[in-house]
Amino acid sequence: MHIAKMSGAVGAEITQVDLTDLGDTGFNDLRDALFAHGMIVIRNQSITPEAHIALVERFGAIDINRFFTPVATHPMIAEVRTSPDMTRVIGGTWHTDHSYDPAPAMCSILAARELPAFGGDTLFASMTAAYNSLSEGLKTTLRGLRAVHSDGSFAQSNVGIEADAKAFKEPVYHPCIIAHPTTGAPCLYVNGDFTTQFEGWSEEESAPLLRYLYAHATRPEYSCRLRWEEGSVAIWDNRLVQHFACADYAGHGRLMHRITVEGSVLSAYTG
Ligand code: SIN
């Protein structure tokens, strides 16, 4: 397996590997690369929906997204579809998958199925780099705070997600700075799609600091840009990164298959 970093803070491109033929050592190397780089893209794969599911199950149990349209033949797979007449896309703002759940999804595995002639890249930003570059004063303040996360933004979605009222759940609380469950690395854990406020603060009081954190966390130097190719499969760790799907291919379609893996309750990073 050949691993090449995509930027200073996040992302690695992996070649010379077949995801359908990974021994235990190969799988462990892949998972270590994920934890080291936050997002990995494996090029030149020929992966059926069954092989996609089998790969995901090596990481853990599948966490079926309750808002996305499932693939008709494989309901464990969520469809991320943009039709040519759409100008907005699923995931077209910086976010963390499933942060509205009490035990948010550990990772997401996205397989390219139909790509536009141009554009449609996905950007990733390192939440460890974002935390590490804050001042000591703000780090200390944030380590003492939890934030509220809600799935309410799906109610206003206009990107083909039609949520059943029963899908919506009560908001949840997560530490603003979490310790990565495997490596212990600190990660900033607030995002613009699902975080509504700090615990004990009003939305109005929270908004200026949250706005600052979102802008800080997605600075170019903490991010990378993934250019999809036919046969690309990307895996990202939702505790280590946020991501953003770029809606710059109006008039063209795009279809991706996404599966998310169950995660655990998140603990605060204590320094
Ligand atoms: C997502 O937010 O999971 C979708 C990412 C993408 O379509 O690039």
C-alpha cells in the first residue's frame, strides 16, 4: 500500500491496494492511515455494493442514516444524489456526519458511482489542527464547555431529503473538545449544520464564538480538497474532520453511495 499525504494537516491518497482483498495486516494499515490522516482516498477500486458493505463491516456495525434516501436494492447504503437541475447538494456546508446522535458515527465510507464532467470535489478540514492552533486561553475555555447538537436542520432541507417527523430526536450534548476514542488526540467538535449553542448559553450568546470557530476550523491550511475519480473510495473519521461537498457542477448529475459506521459516546479532552 502506498500512502501519500494530500496536505500538511489532513488527507492521504492510497494506491497499490485492493479493498476487496485486504488481509488483517492490510486492513490494520488502512485503519491506522485513517486515524493518522483523518481522511483517506483509495484510488482505482472496483467495488460492488456488497463489497462496500463488507468493507464497512470490518470497521464496525453499520449506522443507517435515518434521513437519507436508501439505495433501493441495498437499504444499508445511503444515496447521495444530485440531479442535473439541482443547484444545492447534500452536504454542501461544512459539517460532521451524525453529530446529532448520542453516539455519533465513527466514520463514513463514500464510493463514487456517477461523477460530473467537472467539479463535485469534497473538502476536508482537520479538527485536531483547528484545536491545536487556538490560543491557550480559548483552548481552556472550550475544554470546559459542552455544545448542543440537533438534527433540526434536516427539517429545512431542500436537497432531496424528505424526513419523516418520527425521524427527529431530542438534541444531544457533546464536549466542545473531544478526545479521539482510539488515539486520544484532541478534536474541536462543533459544526455549523448541527450545533445550535453552548450548554447553558443562549443561541444569541453562542453565535459569535461558534461563528469564529467555524471560520477558524476550515482555514485552507487545516484542509485538503479531494478530486474524485472513477473508482475512488473515501473514508473519513467524523471525530477528526469536518467535510464540505462542493456544489459547482449545476447542469450535471452526481451519485455517491455512503455508509456510516457506528461510533461511541464522546469524552472530553482534558489536556
Ligand atoms: C456528505 O456530506 O456525506 C456527502 C459528501 C459528498 O457528497 O461529497
